[in-house]
Amino acid sequence: MYQAIVFLPLIGFLIAGLFGRVLGPRPSEIVTTAFLFIAALLAWITFFRVGIGGADTRVQLMHWIYVGDLKIDWALRIDTMTSIMLIVVTSVSSLVHLYSIGYMHEDPSRQRFFAYLSLFTFAMLMLVTADNLVQLFFGWEGVGLASYLLIGFWYEKPSANAAAMKAFVVNRVGDFGFMLGIFAVFVMTGAVNFDTVFAQAPGLAGKTIPFLGHHWDAPTVIAVLLFIGAMGKSAQFLLHTWLPDAMEGPTPVSALIHAATMVTAGVFMVARMSPIFELSRSALDLITIVGATTAMFAATVALVQNDIKKVIAYSTCSQLGYMFVAMGSGAYSIGMFHLLTHAFFKALLFLGAGSVIHAMHHEQDMRHMGGLYKKIPFTYGAMMIGTLAITGFPFLAGYYSKDAIIEAAYASHSHFSVYAYWMTVLAAALTSFYSWRLVFLTFHGQPHDHHHYDHAHESPLVMTIPLAVLSVGAVFGGIAFYNLFVGHDVESFFRHSIFMASDNHILHAMHEVPGWAAYLPTGMMVAGFAVAYWFYVVDRTVPVALAKSQDALYQFLLNKWYFDEIYNFLFVRPALWIGRTLWKKGDGMLIDGLGPNGISARVLDVTGQVVRLQTGYLYHYAFVMLVGVAALITWFMFAGV
Amino acid sequence: MPSVLPPLGAVLPELLLALSAIVLVLIGAFQGEKSANLVNGLAIAALVAAGVLVLLQPAITVVGFHGSMLVDPFSRFMKAVSLLGAAVSLIMSVDWLGRAQQARFEYAVLVVLSSLGICILISAGDLIALYLGLELMSLSLYVMASINRDSVRSTEAGLKYFVLGSLSSGMLLYGSSLLYGFTGTVNFAEIAKVATAPTNGLVFGIVFVFAGLCFKVSAVPFHMWTPDVYEGAPTPVTAFFATAPKVAAMAVFVRVAIEALPHVTHSWQQIVAFVSIASMVLGAFAAIGQRNIKRLLAYSSIGHMGFALVGLAAATPQGVRGVLVYMAIYVVMTLGSFTCVLAMRRGGRPVETVDDLAGLARTRPLMALVLAALMFSLAGIPPLAGFLAKYYVFLAAIQAGLYGLAVIGVVASVVGAYYYLRVVKIMYFDEPAEAFDGMPGELKAVLGVSGLFTIFYFVYPAPLIEAAGAAARALF
């Protein structure tokens, strides 16, 4: 059964990828989607059997690499962590497959799209079922590849190609850290499979890694390096720049990869490696700072973006920051909880946005929308549910998971708990504001583009069904799983799949936070809603005037804190300059000039001279012969016989 | 009573060739021009028969005519290779002779006479026999070069070859007289006994004798005639020039160096090394500038002689074995290449530039494939025969400590690879030119055998290596 979950998407990919042209688009769509739904069904069975029932297991597939001390198996690790990720990945993926049948119905290379989607799902499943770090890395790179292919799916668009490359390159930075982390784990424990590493983890405390004359604390080095990998994949502050650009890909891709699954791989990895992270307070502090900063930073940028997908992308970035705050606070289960609920409501928001874009004939600028709730009421309803869920409206999914994170931040013993708390609280207000802004700009007010507005139409059933299913998740996802992730059942639910040090009492402490701290996020949510309502429903001149009066701040936010410009100046242009110099001067002039081209040019010169010797005159020929003899005689006369 | 007759059994092939030449001349004289085909056929039969006789001779050394004639495994090997080249080049000329204006029975007779000279040259045991064989061979060649006497280019080629050949013969004779003067004998074995230390006179004699021999193998700087004569002479004649006489000249070069001058190796090694390097380098560089395929093959043969001389410079049994293997493989590859040149005819007229081969892969894929294999082999690319040929001479040079020579040789062969590969590139990647005329059956056969040998030689190289090894040991 577990093999079927992992390999059905791979088979779907092979069928659609290899025979898609022969089969045609419709069979490819049906095969891949059907396989995914089967996998999703099996995943839910697994969740209840393993997560709730406690039937942890390990499925050995084969020996993978056996070199000296390095022994790596290919095995599926099925425990609670895996089962959570399995339902997230397969549920969202199957719904996105179904949704894409409608969304992509005009695209001539749909087979390729579905093949890539299934490939991504396979790689993501490899990642979450990994039994060791190398297998995890395989899935990690696999989803990176699929993400690259899907962002650049419309490869005739230069911006899509640039975005695909950017995603790939920025992820390389993180992956480099991740690889070093894996190497460090192997150096310190002599193994990469989780069981051995975790068994040896307590022994790492106090050990050091000598580097550049310093002795660095081993758990901290490993944890920080691994976290750098997570930062790249999960688009955390400083390595976030690729995620907004990744919106160049088709919207179902954004929903699946860049909201629900791949970007949460970093969160999953930190939770999975919790036995190591628990050993280093410094590393957890770093995670807290980066997470809180990302949550706040991305929320500020989302305030002023006009592209509907960019707003949701920055929202994703911000929510990932929340998850890392939970991780940094030691509340791994709560981070996983937010990962789960976020997957549902964020996929819902993206697919809803896709439905809007579909209705508006690929118009993405919210300034050109407005008043759409009359035209596409079902989408409007779904988006409302998603927005209520993400802003933390009571009893919806986000209310449970996000508020739990904020409470955990308050209760944590981290040195930065105050910073984390206030950042996440403020970000909650901003989240509420930009989410409602999106809804008001898109669905309320007067239509701005009458041509598109008049032709707007509700999406077909294959697109609305996924919205409905995800809406159910967004409404009930929090209340249904609260006890398993936050409440009394955490220990019996997660068992050994996450590790919390004996002095980590965060799950108890967070229930004892003062009342004001617990209710503040809800108040912030209301405040954000009120401001948004005032700005975009009551009086639309206010935000315009505000933007004018605070132009510097507005430009700063609109240009995303100028990160792209700074990176362009610091890294991209120097790299291009170095590349161009090495290419033109180093390779072109020096190596080619002195090497192949230079030598061949000299050869031709010599040839020209030699050929000119052959004059055709008899006396020249005779002369050359005599000169030859004379030269030999002379040689022997002077050099001796 | 001792026999007054010399031991004629050992020289049966030569006798056969001499008698054949006389009979063929008579047939031609009585029957006139129309006998050309008959004479040609009989000449081929005679050459083949002589070759069979050579191969049937016992593997022992026979000294006849008071030391003038040496029949040993070495001479048998070289004679067999030469006669093969001569016979095949005559087979290749059947079609050419069939055309009215070239129908001359003298051509076949001259080939037979030249082959007789070649056999005498290879078997020469002293300087007199050497000169006798050399001149018999060369005089025939001079006439053959200008056999197409209505063509300006052909007559010019013949004249140039004659004048320069005479000059080289003069040098050879002068060198021989110096050798005789300083050793008191013309016999190789006797010279070897006397010439135990290099003196100025002896070394000068060696220089002049070697200059004459270098002219015949067309080694730099005595090569200048080669491109002009190759280009000017009719193609079957060029094919003959490039094979049998080269083998004979190389054979006598090796024999003089190893048998007559074993104690002054250090001296003549310098000459051979210089000539070898000069030939390899010039052959590689000059061929790049050629557009005419025959001139290209001329420079190619200059380069190949340089590579073969690397083996001689080693002055060891392995080196000589390398030379012999090299010459055998060279003959086969060259015959195949010239078959292709002969097949380059459009509308009954021969075309000769490299560009005429454009797109041959599409018009005549099989011919292009074999020619490509031959070009790869000439360039020395593994695992083709040409690679093994180079491998053996370079191996010998390395074992003899001549690292510089081996390195220069490899570099030269890399440079040289360019023009061979360019031919392949033109055949396979350029836009097709007009297709060539059909290929006569005998050319197809020669090309096929040559191609198969070149491609598959590496599968079973032992017989040739062992025969060459036995031949080389006979000299030491």
C-alpha cells in the first residue's frame, strides 16, 4: 500500500511523459488524476492506521548505496510525520490535478503539464517518506527540478524562464548549506539514516567541529546548516526572492508547489530533524528570528502588491515564517499543524485566485477587477472561506493553528520570544488587511475592466469541486485536528516522530499565557479587517492619499524592500561580470586564443609558408636537396661524427 | 667439379619477371596497340606468380652471386609487399588502360621491369647491385610518369622526376664511391666489418648514400618532386609510385643502415631522426594547404615515410619490425585511397579536388564509408590498422629511448589528423555535389579488400606481426 502511494504518481508521470503525445491530452489527464486520487485515498487510510492507530513501520525497497562506511538504503519511513505529509501532499495534489483539467483545457501541451505535476508529486512523496538524509535530499532536489520545470512551463515567455532559473539558483544556495549539513551529520555520527542519527544525537551535545581554528559546537553547526537548506526551500527571509517570481508558473502549480507542499518541505525537515535541533538553543533562536522576520516582512510587502497571485505568494512566505516561529519555539507539532491547515486554505486561495484569473481571461492585476461577486458567486464564496481561515476567524482552520503559534511564541523560553510574539501579532493584523484588501478589490466595488467583466463566467465543475473540498478543509481542518496537534493527544499522536527535549514544556506553557496575549491576535484580525473595509469599501481615496503622503514607504514596500535590486547589485551583476570576463577574456582570448584557435591559426601560417616553398621550379627543388645535404654535412663537421 | 652456374634457384622470381618482360615486349611489338589488355593481364599474372614464388622460398638466408644477392626473410617480406602493390596497381589501371588514348602496352611492361628492379634492389647485397636495381626501377618510373605523353602535366612530371632522380643518383653514386674508398669494399657484410668507427670520410659517404635513398622514399628535404609528380602522373601510375618503389627504397634503406653500418649507428641515427622529423612535420603541415586530393596524398605519403623512419631511427629489431609492418599497412591503405581517387570521375572525366567529394555520403554511401575508414586509419585513429602501424614504430622509439622523436611524431600525427578528418567532414556534412560515374568492378574489389583489411586488421594482427618480426631478426 505504501509503495502504491509513492509509485502511482511516478507511473502516472511515465505514462503521461513518455506516451502523452501518442495517447493525447485527455487520457493523460485521466490517468494521472485517477492515480493521484487512489494515492490520496490510500494516504488517508495510512493516516488513520499509522497516525491515529500507531502502526509505525519501515518498508525496505532496496539497498541503494553501500560504499565503505556509508550505507544507504532506499526505504519508506512511515510514521506520524510522514502520514501527515502524505495526506497533505496527495490530497492537494489530487485536487490540483482535477482542477488543472479545467484550468489548462486550452493549453496544447497539457500532457506535459500533467506529467510534471505527477513527477513533482512523486518527488515530494520521496521527500516525506525518506528514511535517511540522502533519500530526503533526493526528493528535495526532485521537487526542485519539478518546480523549475513547472515555473518555466510556458517556456516561450522570457519572464517564466527567468523566474524558473531564479528559483533554481536561489535554491542552490540553500541546498549547498543543506548538503554541508548532511556531510556534517555523516562526519559526526558516521551515518545518514534517521534511526542511527537520532540514536546518536544526544551524544553530540558538547562535541565540536574544528574549522578555521575555531571549535564550533557540533549540534549548532549541523542545525544551522540544515536550516539554511530549509530557508532556501521554504523561501525564508534573504532567500525568499524566488517565490514571488515563481508565480509565473500556471496557477495550479502555485497552489500545489508554492503554497501547499514543496515550500513546506523546509518546515517538515526541521521537524523531522528535531532530535538535532533540540540540542542547540542558538539554532532555534536563529530559526525564531528568521521566521518572525519573514512573517512580518512578507506581510508588509503583501500590503501593496497589485498582482492577485503576488499577494498570495507573499502571504505564503509570511505564513511559512509563522511555521518556523513555531519550530524555533520548540513547538514542532504546532508548526506541523499550521503546515496542514495552511495547505488547505492557501491551496484554496490560490485555486480561487486561479478561478478568478480564468474568469477574467488571464488578467491578474486586481486594479482591473472589481465587482466580480455577482459574476462568479461560487468562487467568491470559496475565497471568503479561505480569507476567513487565513485571517484567523474564530473556529476556522487558521484560528487554531496560527493563534497557537502566536501563543507558543509568547510562552517560549527563547531569548527572542518577545520579538517573535510582537512580530507575529503585527503580522496577523497585516495578514487580515491584505487578505481583505484582495477580496474587496477583486469582488467588491465597481468593475474596472468592462470588457473582461462582461465576459466573466463561473468556472466549470472540475474546478469548483476542488474549491468545495478545500473549503471543507479550511473550515474544519483546525477544529478536527486541534487535539492531535496542540491539545492533549500530542504525545500519543506523534510518539517518536518528533523529539522534544525533557526541559521543553512549550505545549503546557502555551496554555497558561495571559488572556490578553491570547486574544490579541483576534483583535488584530478585526482591526485589519476594519481598516481594509474603510480603505476599499467605504472610501477608496484614503489608500491613494496615504500612498501619496508616505511615498517613500509606499515605494519601499511596492518594490519589495528593494531585495531584487540589492541582490542584482551584490550578486547577479558581479556574477555576470565574472562570467563574462572568464568567457570573453579567460576562455575566448586566453584559452581559445593561445589554445585551439591560436594553434590552428599558427598551423595555417606554417602551412602557408610551407606551401609557398613548392614553387614548381626544378632548380628550386634541386637547390633544396643540395641545401639538405650541405646541412647534414655541416652538422657532422661541427657537431663531430 | 664445382658448378659454374650461380645458385639460380634463389633468384627464380627475378628470372620470371625478366623473362616475362621480354615476352610481353615481344607480344606487344607483334600485336600492336590492341594487345594492351592482353599484355596487362599477363603482366598481372607474372607479378602474382613472382609473388607466389617469393612466398614459396624457404625461410633461410641464401647468399648468391658472390654476395651481390641476399635472399632472406627480410627480402621475402619486402618483395611480397612490393609485388602486391605492383600487381594491385596494375589491376587498378585496367579501366584506365581500356580508354583509347591511354591504350599502350608498354605500361604493363614497364611495371614488370620496374618490379624486377625493385626485387633486385631489395635483395641487393652490395653497392653495385643496389645501384643496378635502383636504376632499373627508376628508369622505368621516369618513363611511366610521362606515359601520357600528350599531357603537359604528365610529361612535366616525368621530366622533373628524371632530372631530380639523376641528381639523386649522382649523390648516391658519390656516396658509394666514398664508402668504397674508405672501406675498400662494396659488399655490405664486408663494409660492416671494416666500418667500426665513424670517420669523416665514412660519414660523408653515408650522408650522400642516404640522401639518394631519401629521395627514393621521398623524405624531406629530398621530397620536392613528390607532389608535382603525384599530381602530374596519371593516377594508376601515381598509385604504383606510392607503393612498390617506396617499399623497395625503404627496404634497401633499412638494409644499408642495419647490415652495412651496424657499428656507426649513432652517426646515421642522427640523419634518420632529422629526416624523419622533417618529413612528419612537413607532411602534416603542407597537406593542410592542399585542395588537390593527389597532392594531399603526396604529402600524406611524405609524412608516412617520416613515421616509418621513426622505426629505423630506433635501430632495434622492434624498430625494423615496426618499419616493415608500417610499410605493409601503408601499402594497403594507399592502394585503397587511390582506388577512390580513380573512382572520382564525372561524365567520363577525372576530377581531383577534395571538394569534389562533397556529400559523397549521400550519393555513394558505401564508398564514403570505406574512404572515411581509410582516412581515419591514415590519421592513426584506433583501432584501425593505421593506428597499430604508428603504435609499433612509436613503441620501438620509446624503448630505444628516443622520446623526443616519439613526442614530435605524435604531435605531427595530431596536426595531420586535421586534413584527413576534413575529407571525412566534406564527405559527410557538405551539400552533395553531382554523383560520380559508376565504379568498375575491379576497383570495387580492391577498395573492399583494402577497407576490410584496414577496419578489421586489429582483430587478428598476429600473422603480419610475426612475419615482420622474423624478417627483422634476419638483419641482426
